[in-house]
Amino acid sequence: MLTSAPVVIVDDHQVFRAGLKSIIDAQPDLRVVAEAATGKGALAAIEQHKPKLVLLDLQLGEGSGLDVLRSLHTHDSQVRVLVLSAYSEAQYGLNVLQAGAAGFIAKSSDPAELLRAMRLVVRGGRYLGPALAEQLVARANGMPDGPLHSRLSAREFQIFCKIAQGESVSQVAAKMFLSVKTVSTYRRRVLDKLSMTSNADMTAYAMRNELIQ
């Protein structure tokens, strides 16, 4: 008898979650065991259901997909995460891999390709779209490897996105359970790596590269 792999869907749009659930539950080898619309809800669902796979959007109503990835990585979770996002793979792909995701796929992808990606990740593989695969090959060959922000570490990118969205250093520190001094240090590293001088520069860059909406 075929055993179906448990899946948790994390997305803040109920209609989109319902559509995904319909597609997944029609498969004999996959089944949705829980849904969540926030980062906190996602972590609770993962803890309760111990899924094989999490389909994770980056933009959530409360928190972000990057926060979820970071928390799972911190707790050494064995769950496999496939980021499913409206954001560009070319802009976000390398950073989500660095944060611990097993793959990145666009929300506009064909359902058949999404299912192929899910099965690949469930089996322990990584799903890479053409743009992301090209960036990884370039990096391996010592060539420029994508956008400037791909130079940031997972934690640096997480903090960069929050500040670019208008959060202050103290707000970021409170949300991430870090000291203000630590967040300030990360902010300075981000500015140095991106050759910027202010939070306004971060916001302008993030908007120009479609990293925030």
C-alpha cells in the first residue's frame, strides 16, 4: 500500500490554500495535514504534525517565510521546505537556499511542475528552476552569481528585508529576540556589502529588485 507524504501549506491567502489542497489531495502519494496563514501558525502546525514537506510562501500576514525558515534551521528541524512564492526566483532563490529551503518554485508554475518539485523534495532532493540553477553554476565557476543581495548571509538577508520594509532596529530586535546592538551590527554589515549608506538606500534597492511589495 502506497504511503502518502504529509504536507503543510503555509500561505496567507485562503483561496490559494484551498486550490493547492485540492491539487495535492488528488494525488495518491501526497496529503495535506494542516494549513497556516502566519509564521507562528506554521511553526505550531509543523511541531504538531511533523510533515515531510512544507509549502511555504515568503509573504505572510504575520511574520515572513524567512522567519519560519530561520526558526526551523535554528531548531535543527528535519522538515523539508519548498518555497512557493510570487517573488522572482532570480531575486530570492539563492537567499532562500542559504536560509535552509530545499527549493524555490514560482506560484505561476504549472500544477504538474509543482507536483514534480514536491515529490523531488520529499525524496530528499533539491528543486532548482532554470534561473536559480544558472546562478549556482556561475557561483561554482567563480563567476558573478546573481544579484548583489545574494552576497548576504541568511541572517543578514532576513534583517535587510525587515529594515527595507520600514522596521526600525529596535523593532527588528524585539521580533527576532536579539539585542539592538546585534541587529545594528548586522545592519552595518548589510550596508557595507551592498555599498549603501542608509535605510532609505535599502528600501529603494529592495523595491527596485522586487524584494518587497
